Amino acid sequence: MPKAKSASASKTLGARGASSEPSEASLPIVLGAAELDLLGRALKFLVNVQAAPFGARARREGYTAEEHREGWRLLKLASGEQRPLEHLFVEASSGGVVEGAERMRLLQEVDTFENTWFPRTRAIIRRVVPRERRDGFEAAFFKNLEQQPLGPAVIMSVGTFLRRIEGLARNSDGDAKKVHKVLATRGLNEAKLEQVRELLARLEAGAGAAAQSPRVPAAELERARKEQREALEGLRDWFNDWATTLRQVFPVKAQIQLGLTMLKRTAAAPGEVVEEEPPLDEDDEGAEGEVAGAEPLLG
């Protein structure tokens, strides 16, 4: 029917809009393998470059005390060291990967129920209720009740729908009882209704738990996340700048000690002992050459 088609089209458009990804600033910072590698190598460099003769050689290439302080500043911001603990509590309660994935799974279950039973109920009403009053019956049942796109709004729409179904069972109107009976025989029985009530309760309880977490203004969280992301990018540029410069003046063993170059080792054969790279001595400092498998940090 044209009306049903319109509702379906509206649902499709709404779902497309809801599926768009949230802005980067609204997401918690996740330090993956690449970010942790960057932080580890930058820390190794900042600590070891202070030792002689590394520091003297680096200073001759323009590595100043100001540059050293800038590296530490970027490292601390990029690692989140300076973010208040309250920020982390809020992110854990409302935006963590596990919590977010579970919430989305529950929302999808509720949304599937809505997509299934809203149109079925509408069709059953129009068949069971006598022609002369079915339009009014349908309008009354679905008053201010429309399918919603995937998202928090389905909690309200499905909750209202469940209360309307319960109202059919309590109503003394014969047509209401007929509609309720047909819905039950089609699968919308008490067991199914209870299952959906439990889904809604879990979603509502999650929202309540998030509300009890430390209150941090959204603008403050967004500003802190933006600052940390910018620091990660700044640290990567800073480290690559100095790694490019200093790899040209330090021998490979010194580069490894400073974190400027990483040595990839192939897996040892069963029973084979792979020795660690020996420490740099004075005779090695002037040696130049390549180490197989050495690689710089890529941006």
C-alpha cells in the first residue's frame, strides 16, 4: 500500500543517516600498535640522546635544548599523560570499544523487532478490524508512533509499541482483542514481549550507568581529545625530522640505541639462540654501513 511504502522509504533514509560515522573528535583516543611504537621510539630517543657522545653529535646537527623540550612536550601530550583521570572514567563508561559494541548490538536487535512488527501489526489491523472502522483503529494505535532509524530513538518507539500491545490485551473492545490474539498466534506472544522488555531494560540501565560517571563537559572532552590527536601527529613529524637528520651522522648501532632505526630479526630456527645486538663501543662509532632489515619509522 502507498502508506506502507512511504514509511519504509522514510525508514531507509533514516537508517542511512544514522549509519554515518561519528566525528573523530567525539571518539576516545585508541593507541594502536603504530602509535605505541611511535611513543616507545620517541621515549627511547629522548632518554638516550642525552648521553655522551650522542648529545654532542646531535647538537652539532642543530638539536638544541629547546628541541629536546619540545619532544618531551609532544610525547607527554600524545601519550595522554596529562589528561585527567575523570576523562578516562567517562570514556570507559560511555565510549569504550566493548561497551559501544554491546550497545550497538542491543540497538540492532530492538531495531530489527521494530522493522518486523510495526508493519505486520499495521497489516493485521487492516485485515482483522472491520472495514468501516479500521482506519480509525489504525490511526489510534499508531498515533505519534513511527518507525525510527537505527539509534537511541528506537528505545522510545519500541517501548511505546509494547505498551500499546499490552493495551490491546486489557481493552474490552472486541476488535482490540482479535488483533491481540492474531499477533500472539503470529509470534508476538508474552515470551517475545518479555524478551524485548529485557533488551530495553539493558539499554536503559546502560544509559543510567553512564549518567553516574564523573560529569565532564563535552566541550572539555572534545578539546582534550583534539589536543592529544594533534600531539600524536606533531610527535610523528618531530621524530621523523630528527630521525632523518641523525641517521645520516650516526652509525647503525647508534641509530638502534637511539630508536632511530629498528632491527627486524627473522624467526629463529628450533633450538637456535638469537643474540641481542651488542652495545656500541668507541670503535664502532665511526663505522658506517647498513644492517639488513633496518627500517625507519614511517609516517
